[in-house]
Amino acid sequence: MNISRRKFLDQTAVGLVGSAAFHVTSFAQAPSEAGGGQKPLIVSTWPFGKPANDVALKVLLRGGSILDAVEQGIWVVESDPDNRSVGLGGGPNAAGVVQLDACIMFGPGHRAGSVAALEGIRHPISAARRVMEKTTHVMLVGEGARMFALQEGLEAIAVDSRERYELWQRQKIGQRTNPPEKKKDNHDTIALLALGADGNLAGGCSTSGLGGKLPGRVGDSPILGSGLYVDNEVGAAGATGVGENVMRYCGSFLVVEYMRQGLHPQSACEATIQRIAKQDPKGLDLSINFVALDKQGRFGAAGTDKNFRFAATTSSSSGVLQPMLVDHLDAGAGAGRR
Ligand code: GLY
């Protein structure tokens, strides 16, 4: 898919995102997009992915590795104290503690690292990368993950999340007496996928998870194949939304497998949502959203959340896009564009 043909939305113009002119179908179906796209290419979830993509691109353009690009891109979002869903500024759990989940995957060699329920570490994505690079394991959790991160010299920060916890408690009580018409999203994950100029792939995922979750709850984000999956022969996919609804179906793995069968990343995201929604008693009320890119440099995204947006970046363009909203079940699901 040729990114230069698209109408990109700058972060400053996100208000325009609802316009049909920017709907993902308008570019996903352009004929020239059946071929290859641009490399390097970076795709990530949500508008906050754009500054992360821009940093990742800079790393690549100055000769850095795709792993450095993924890690340093995600640092941008993890470092933002105003972000209430990623990093230590994120929403606390039901005990008032911020517990973070992250993972990273490197296409060559099919390597991966992951941390879950990690407390007080500024950059969980770096802890995940160290697990991959410095241990024989793939995943560390809780206090073990924290001790490892400290041992590795990663920055620790004491977090006082009392105010956020009290706010969450007040909102919870408010919602019981006055329930919102539609579920309010309180869980936005950064999943960032990178395709290097050399055709290699990497990806990372980081979140504070569902606000008010039970202590110890782990969502999809650090689970390989759920919140993130990278296959260097095919492509990469990442997820955001209600982790439980992604991880019961290995959502990101499924997107990559659809791409392996020849589907365009856009069709692969849609087919995954259709397949999950058909099988799940919740139908389309799942809050699941995917981004994907393939080895040829094509990309796509789809979700069940109306407010879901994603960011795409190449050396010539960078912007926030409105993905395909999957709001009805399609009888021919899975037979998407190749
Ligand atoms: N998708 C993030 C979570 O549910 O934890």
C-alpha cells in the first residue's frame, strides 16, 4: 500500500478524523495498493502512536536497529505522565497500584521477551527487551520482573497513584448509580510495528491494562500471539481493547496467519474481528482493535471501537488514520482482499 497516496491526519487535525473522506476504505481499496509499499514503515495504535512512530523512524533513518526503533518509540508513550493507559501514569488496579504489561518481538530468529504485572519501572518495554536479550526465558512477572529490571539498571520510580485510585473509585460508584450508555474505554495500549528498509520486522506492546483490574490481572498485551505477534516471513500485528476478548482467541497471531494465507493486512484485521465476533457470545460488543503490516510494506487496521485510531509513518508521511469500523457481521468473513 502506497502511503503517499493517502490523506493523512496530522495530530493537530484529529478532530477531522470522523470525516468519511478519511475513512480507511478509501485508501485500502486503491488498486495500486495490491503491490508493495514503502520501507521503512511504522504502524501503531491510537493517535499517541504518531509521536512514537516519528521517533522510531528517526532511529531507523540514522541507522539504528528496528529493535531500538520499537523500544525508543514506545518510550515516548511510556514517558508521558498524562497518559492514563500506558506507563506509570496509567490507571491503577483495584488495590490502587499501577501494574504494567509489555512485550517485544524481533522477527529474525523469532525472538521475544515479555513482562507482566511489573511495578514501579519507568520503561516496561525495556524490561521486556532485556528479558529477550539477557535471559533464556521469554516472560517474567510481578516481583521477579521488577527485581530483574532493577538488576539490569532500569529506572525505577516510586508511584503515588492514590489520587488516580480515588478518582477511579468515584467514577465506579458514579457508574453504578448512573451507568454509561456504552462502555467507556479506559484501556488504550501502544502496539507499535516496524518494518525496516532491509525487510526485517519487529514489534512492541506496552500498557497499564484495564483500569481497576484485579491485582495480578494480566491482559493480552504481554502475551505473545495475543497483544502482539511478529513473523519475519509474513508480517506483524498488534491489538488494543479489552484484553480478555483478544487473548481468548490469540488475536494478533490470527491476523498474521490470515496474512500468511495471502490476505492484505487490512483484510486480515477485518477477518480476525469477524471470526472472533461470530464465535463469541458478545458478538461485536467486544472492544477489540487490530493494526497490521506485512513484509511488502502494506498495512491496515480495523476495530469494533468507534473511537479507535491508528498511526502510520514512512520517510515521506506520518499521520493518524481512521480504521475500518467493523459494526456488522459479514457472512463472507475471511474472504478478504489479497
Ligand atoms: N489491551 C490491554 C489490556 O486489556 O490490558
